[in-house]
Amino acid sequence: MSLWVIQRDLLLAMRRRSDVLTTLFFFIIVVSLFPLGVGPEINILRTMAPGVVWVAALLASMLSLGRMFSSDYLDGTLEQMLLSPQSLSMLVLGKALAHWLVTGVPLVLMSPVLGIQYDLSADALLVLTASLLLGTPVLSLIGAIGAALTLGLRGGGVLVSLLVLPLYIPILIFGAGAVEASAAGLGAGAHLSLLGAFLLASLVLAPWATAVSLRISME
Amino acid sequence: MIWASWSDFFSMGGYGFYVWGSYLVSVACIAGEIALVFNRKRTLLKHLSLIHESTKQEKRDETTS
Amino acid sequence: MAINWFKYSSPASFYFLAGKMIPLFTIAAIILFAVGLYIGFFVAPTDFQQGEAYRIIFIHVPAAWMSMFLYVIMAIWAGIGLAFNTRLSSMMATAIAPTGAMFTFLALWTGALWGKPMWGTWWVWDARLTSELILLFLYIGFMSLQAAIDDPRRADKAGAVIALVGVVNIPIIYFSVKWWNTLHQGATVSVTQSPKMAATMLTGMLIMSIACWMYAIAVILIRTRTIILERERHTAWVGELRGMAQ
């Protein structure tokens, strides 16, 4: 059921290709801005890299949260989804994963390239990509709750970030921490497993919470 | 009474600025919050009485006309 | 005689019940504050280690406790309001948020002012301070979401969802920040060794926290009554109450 939603959303995203690229370019620009601000000093950049890449990924995925439901909300398909016999949570799971595919995966693919900009070692790049791969779906899932709550509100974009950022903090800590731990030789196993735990927990809980929020917003 | 004099009570062993800084802000916050709550109540009652006045006025117009 | 608790779940009867309770709590708060401050400043001895600066503890710790408890209570009321569709519970949750945010800000402010003489800096990225800051963001998120939605019913329910999601995340945030802190700088600044609690210090702090409780309940009840009036303005009993008030 949610596969249908994912497939439909991907189709929609492909038609409006610009949406996909804007998020990606935002990510690239933000990551490239930091060295200009901080200076070309290599080992400062190297220690800063995971934090910068993760915060940029956080902001990029949050920028596009607003669009997750708004297009369907405006043309009424969201209304049909609520009325459909299919369980709303599965539909919402589909939409969140579609959002992840459209915004999360390009970031993950792009991060090694940007990592080189910060002169990260090979295994640090590997850990960075792995942590982003585990972390970005959680961003989309939790972000879906915020997007559903602020559906159709004026100033919704800013409000989503206010609601959702505090909830992103554990993911940011363990995501950036994974790379740092591997660089310090402690091994990133603990951090990545915790990110995996967040992923599983949010896969189960977030769609249900988003479904409740959608019903509230669409009353 | 462990303070020798009022002056060293206020100096608070050299930390007066920090101790009184935090207590003054606490009192300010609490007083501010109380003021906000009552202000909200007052404006609401004023607003309600305006509606009340206008509805009464309309009723009077209906009965007289 | 079985007390019919549900009688007070209707805004009208609760309005008058709260009206009778508010003076009690206000008086209790004033007395306890006076006693607590007296003990804090005049009875509690000087701390051998921190000198007089530790006296900030009498407002800092109660404020921190209050900020955490009030968020949990707000989430409980919001949850009840969402589950049972009782308007009054959601009104309580909405009324609690500003007081909780105020206590969180107070805890941060007094914490910073206490940190300056003790650790030499206004802000230390310690696990508890950071989670307190995040708690402030959660409060602000709740209040701004409710402010952004015009229809009160939707605002209540949306607020309830974000409050419940927030309360689930508080332990996660706390432990991840704790892990993050110990990993990074290794607890060079250990806040845990708080001053050896002399008896009077402890009693002073407990009295002050009870005083904060009384104050919080009084302010929250007043704000709830105002919200009840706001939302029930069209009902008959508010109209007749209005008539009396003139």
C-alpha cells in the first residue's frame, strides 16, 4: 500500500525535478560556505566536518518538509487519503519514505564528495555516509509529524523548524558523534547502532503520530 | 542573625552581584507573569463588556423601532 | 458521600471551584516564600567551599524542578484532553505552558549567574544545562504552535500531540546530551558534587520548591479561568456572570 504512495510521489517528484535539486544544492552550498567562514586551516576543517555536514543535512531535509503534504492538501488528494479504507499510517509512511528518497538519498550520495572538501579520511567518509544513511530517514519521519501539525498554517515553514528541531538533536548528536568516534579510533559501532535504534523506533511510532496529527489538522 | 551588618548582607561575601542578580530577575519574572495574567483578564473583560453593550444596544433598537 | 469528580470537569463549575482555591494557594505561596527566603538568607550557614554564592541554589533548583514537572503535567493534561475530548483538560495544558517556560528561563538564568563565580563562565555545555535549554525550545514550540492555530479545538489537539511527542523525547534528549558531554570533554566540570547539604540548606530549598508549587498552581488557575472566559464567552453563564460583574 505504501509502495503505491512512494511510487506516486516519486513520479510527482520527477516531474517537478527542480524541487529535488534545490534541496541538494542548498546542502552543497551550506557545506561549502563553512570553510569560507572559518578559514582554510585543514585540521580545523577536518574536526568540524561531521558537524557541518550533519547540520546542513538537518536543515536541507527540514526545508522541504513543508512540501510533504501541502501539495496534496491544496488539491484535495489528502482528503481522499484520509477517507480511504487503507490505514492512514501506511500511507503516511509511504509519503515520509518518498520524502526521504527525494531529499535524503541525494544528500547521502553527495556527502562523500563534500567530505573530500574537508579532507576527511576514507573510513571517516564511510562512517559519515553510513550515519547519514541511517539518520536521514529518521529526519523525514519525525519531520512528517511537524509537517502534519502545521498543515495549512500561515508561517508554517518556520513553525515546523521550531517544533521539529528539538526532536532532531539526539540524531544530530549521534550522527556527528559517529564520525568523530571513528576518527578518534573508538569505533563508530555504538553510535551507528543507536541511530539504527532511533530509525526503528521512529519507523513504528512516527507514522501513527503523523496520522493522528493529520486527522486533527484536516478536521 | 549571621550577617554582621546590612552592608555585608548586600555584598553577600563578594558575590552580591550574582546572588542579587538572579533573585532580582526571579522577582521580575514572577511579577511580570502575574501582571501579564491579570492584564489578559482585564482586556478580556473589557472586550466582553463591549460586546455585551452592543448586543444590548441592538436589542433596545429593535424594541423601540 | 461519593464525591462526583466529574462535576468539576465542566468549565462552568470548575470556574467557581478555581475561584475559591486561588486565594488559598496565593496566601500559601506568599507565606512559604517568606519562610523559605528567610531560612535561605538568614539561617543557612555560609558554605565552606562556595562562600555566599551558593545561596542562588534556593531559587535555581526549585525553578529547574518546576520546569521539568510542569512539562510532564502539561503533557498529561494534554493527553487527557486529546483522549477524552475534555475541553477543560486542554485549557489546563495551555495554561501551564507559559508558567513552565518562565521557570525554565529562570533556571537557565540563575544557573548561568551561579556558574559565573563557580566555573568562571556564564554558560557551560553541561548535560543538564543543555537539556534545560532544549526544554525551553519545547515549551516555545508548544506555545507558538497553539498561537498559530485559530480554531481552539484544533489548537488544543495539535498542542497535545507535540506535548506528548516532546515528553517521550525528553529522556532520549537528556541521555544523548549526557553521552555527548561525557564523550567530548570528559566531565572536567562536574556539577554533581553540589555543596554538602547542611540541614538548613535542604529545608530552605524544599520550602522554596513548595512555595514555587503554590505560586505555579495559583497562576495557572487564574490563567485557566481567563481561558475559560475566553472560550465560553458566548455561553449563557458567562453572559450572566458578565451582567453581575458590571
